[in-house]
Amino acid sequence: MVKEVGMSIKSAAMAITAVKKHKVPRTTLNDWILADHPPAFLPPLGRPTEISKEVEQKLVKVLKLCAAYQYPMRKSDLQVKI
């Protein structure tokens, strides 16, 4: 409702509460809406990834192909492929 209709977060929380008969705090709704757009000034959390997105996608492709042929893969098989 907030994104599609342009309703305020407070109004949307009250409307959901009225229809669903469950109290939805506006702060919770606000957190869900802001989750799509984290602030740009925050650095990424966690450790940097070991492999790039391209390598990861290639690895997924190999695993799916092996699964289609019912070829079991061990950890050591993957290490050789990379």
C-alpha cells in the first residue's frame, strides 16, 4: 500500500490492523519498507567474498549440470574445477 498507492506508513499500519485483526506496529512496517533500500552511507557488513559473482554463477551452472546427469560431486571435485 505504501509503495503502490502512496499511503503513509502510519495509515498503512492502521489499515492492515483493521483488516487483518492483528496489530502491526508502524516501526515494523517501516523496517520492512526500508529493507529494500538500505542507506548508501553504510559500508557493507561482513567479510568480503572469496569468489566473484561471475565465478559463483559458473559454479552453480556446473553443479546444476552435474545434478541433471546424476553425477555426484565431492568437495574435492569442486576444488579441482575452480
